[in-house]
Amino acid sequence: MNIIFMSPIAWDNSDGAHRPVQFAQELARRGHRVTYIEIEASRAPVASENPRVLSFQQLGWDELNLVRAWYGFEYAAPRGNEAARENGNEAAFVPYDREGGIVICSAPFRPALEMLSIFAERGYAIVYDVLDDIAEMRALNVFCYDDVAENYLAEHSDLIVTLSPRLREKFRAYRNVAMVRDGVDLAPFRAGGDVPTERLYELTRGDITLGFWGTMWEYNLDVPLLQTLTRARPNWQWHFVGAYDLDPARPSITNALAAPNVSFHPSVPRETLAQYAKNFEVCVIPTPVTPFNLARDPLKVYEYLACYKPVVATNLEQLADMPHVYLARDANEFSQNIEHAAKEKINRAELDAYLQEQTWAKRTDAFLNELEKLPRRARTVPQPPRGAMPNAANEIERWRAYAQHLERIVRDREKHIDDLEHALEQSGVKSKLKRVLGTQRRK
């Protein structure tokens, strides 16, 4: 079967841990031909025949128009889309042409939706794999999606797959809705075996040592709660692993939580996370209880359990039935749950049996079962909403975020040039070139 993913998540984001990448890899392992089209390009080209990984830039999009579309402003689509249609060569952007298949769209990004009519005409079934409640993202100053685009995608999808009960409820009015939760890749968390911690990644320990990992933003880290907890229990040690303070325009998380018993560590591969976890008695998910977060299915909870660690989380209802996961309604209950969890003896055999049912292989079984039911027939799908989002030009916050994004691009370009110049100096090539050029001038 030909399966095409259109995803906002770069292939190499978080070491490939995210849902669209895991599904793409697992489906390719089962013999399906998979193409992964990433909106956010990976840091380096991905050398893989199956899955084949393409970026929107490879499909003809220039970076500026892609960024303009990301922030909801007017953009110019590459001429290739329209020219291909006019010349009867719609397959120019369809990696596996004329055989039909399935296209899985993981976000209502307007430029991605412009490709759906081409896929539909080629006999591809359309699937919307819902990763977040996009109606709640505007409150987080995320501007890349809008309800108009999501409604179009939902209405013209043959299947809507959600990853949480809240999202399933949101789309209950549509004709074909299924729920497939997130999963876990156990291999990276078991690769290190029982190598003693002191020989690898020993961290500062406290009366209780706690760990969190993942990208840190104020919307997924309850900073006031953590301030209360870390100050109330100075003998507990807290370790936060992952990317933090990524946006200088946002309040600094490290400054807000600065304390002798709080440490921040940069992102590391998942195998290293498993070694860090050997230091922790308890892992935490101190996520604000908001409509956006209640619609998510945190990957880290599965990863924590894969390290045989009990988990204390805020009152996220979607985690209620998971083993060794304790939910807290306030700071006092959070603290009490930590004390209880730190003393818990985990039956590894029982937890292994549970986790074997939560793997990406099992999730792919369920996902594929839904995909195989879909009719694949050529059909006409109306053109999606395109261009600027309603009222986008009048929103100061949107313009500010757009300008900051452009500034980051410029800084990245400048750093890249500086790195190249430094590498050239260190390699001695520059001095050799000077000598060669000097010799040629004398001649």
C-alpha cells in the first residue's frame, strides 16, 4: 500500500519519538511504501528509501513563503502545483502516482491542504490524524492553524483518528472517527541494560530525586506549582532534561525555577534518558490542566514507565487508568503522591506486560486496521481555504511572533557562517589558500 504522511513534525524532532514518525517507520517495516512529507524540515537530509522523507522546500516552497503561511499571512504557493495541474501532470507532487493509496495529514496547515485534491483525484483515501486541539492553540500564541482549515480537513477526510478521549469527543459528529492512543518505543529504554549509574550519568541526589524530560514551555510546565514544590522541599532534588528557554521573548523557565535543588540539562538521546532515569525515584508530569493539555496524550508517561519509574502528574484525566501513575489536584496532593510513589515497589513483569500492549507496533496494528477499511477511489475534492487567515493582518501578537521567527532565521544563518569560518581557520585550508593565491599572483 502507498502511504503518504504530511506532518508538521520534522523527522528528526526529539530523536524520532513522535507519533507520525513512529507510524511511518513501523508501516515501512511491514512492507508498505511510505513517504513522509515534513513541513518543518529536518536539520540534515534523511537518507532513506523507505520511508522516503521529503520537505516542503523540496516540493518547491521557498522558506519565506512557508514561514508566512505558518503565521497565517498571505503567501505565494510554488508555481509547480498549478503548472503541474495545467499540464496534466498532477503526479509531480505525488511520490507514488496512479496506484492510489492513503494520505495521512497530521495538521490543518493550509499549504498541505492544497495537495489533497491531487491525492483524491489519484484515488487516495484521506485521513486526518489529530495530534492536538487546534482550537485551543491560539491561546498559546501558536498561529499556524485555524478552525476554517481544520473544518475543511475534517469534512473531506475518509477517517479521523484521535489520540485522546477529549479529541474523540470533539469530532463525534463526523461519520468515521477512531481513537488510537500514543505509544512507546521500548528499545531505547532497554538498550543500556543494568550498567551501574555511577559509571555513566550520575546526577545530584536528594532525599527524593525527581526527573522530568521533554521540551519545556510555560504551557506544558506548571511553573507556579513547581515553585511551590521545589521551595517547600529543599532536600528533594529536581532534574529537568530537554530543550528550555527556546524563545527569548517568553519568560525564562530556568530563572523562574532557579534554586539549589533544581538542575537543568540539555536534550539527550533516548538511550541516555534511560540512564538518567536510574537516578530518579519518581518521574513527574507537572503540566497545567488546560483544555489544550487535557486533549493530549503525553509520550513521556509511557517512557517513564518503560524505565520502571512511578509517575506523579497533575490531574490529567486521560492518564487516570494507567498503572503506577498518580494524579494530583494541587501542590499538597502532588507532594504527598511523590512521597508515596518513592516508596513503591514496581512489579517489573506486570509492568512489562502492560507496556507490551502500548508499543508503537500495537498502535500500528490498530491504526492499520482502520486504514484497511477505507475505500480508495478517485474523487473530486473542492479546493481548500488558502491564503491569509481571517483578520491575521490586524493581530499585533502574530506580527511580533513572525518577526521573531525571521530574526531567528537570520541568527541561524549568521551562526552557520561563523561556524564555517571557524572550521576553515582550524583546518589550515585558509592559510594554504592564501599561500597558493599569493604564489599565483607573483607568477
